[in-house]
Amino acid sequence: MPTLRSALLTSWQQPPPLSDFGQACGGAPGEGRMSEVVAAPAKRPVVVWDLVLTIVLLVLMAGLAFVLLFFSFFLAFASDSCGASSACDYDRMGTGMLLAMILPIVVAAIALIAAVVVLVLKRIAFWIPIAGMVLMVGAFALGAALTASGVQPA
């Protein structure tokens, strides 16, 4: 009758049968302690249409981010009427222009990271770039509105 020590010492050669393991652990002969097998949780399948759609939407979102960045430079023309016919708050206009430049890029980066994490977890992720694009346009509109509020007609 093998003991637990001998079963552990020779385990690198060949694992002992369950009946021997049960005896070594204090059980009756033929009684295996490892008789219960726990099934591994089923892995989620990859949803191909979601993966393809999410990648296409992420590419569109990156394109929108660059378009909004390009348009944010045109907000500088809001100061054209300053001096002669308008009173302008340059600090407010500068803050609005920076918000219109930076916020859409930050939102795009957060949406990209979130989409990748959700895709790795094999969950539905196509909605994340859509929400990111809506938030990017909203962030640009916030910056543009702040820039426009800095110009007060006289």
C-alpha cells in the first residue's frame, strides 16, 4: 500500500491511480478523492460580424477625429471681427479652441481602448465607436460654442 509520501515522490514519473491516491489520503481502498471533475467554463465564441463592424467603425472614428482636428483650426477665424466691431474675450476663445482640438482626440482614444478591451472579452462592441463618434462631435460643438461665446458684438 503506497503512502502519500511515496505517491508524491514518484509523481514526476507517473501519477498514481485514483484508488492509490484515495488510500494514501486516508480513504478506503478503491475510494478516489479526485472523483469529481469540474468542467471548465465554456469560452465565448468570437462574433465575426461584430469584430469586422467594430474595426470598420474604429477606422471611421479615427477619420472623424482627424477631420474634427482639422476643422478646429478654422475656429481661429472667430477672432477676425475683434477690435473694430466686436469686443472679444481672448482667453475664452483660446480655451474653446483648445477644447475643440483636444477633446475629440481624447474621446477617440478612450473609445478605442474600450472597444479593444470589450473585443478581447468577446462581447458585443460595435456600439462603442458609434457612441465615441457622437461624443466627439459633441465635444467639438462644445469647444466651438465656447469659442463663439468669446466674441461679443458691439
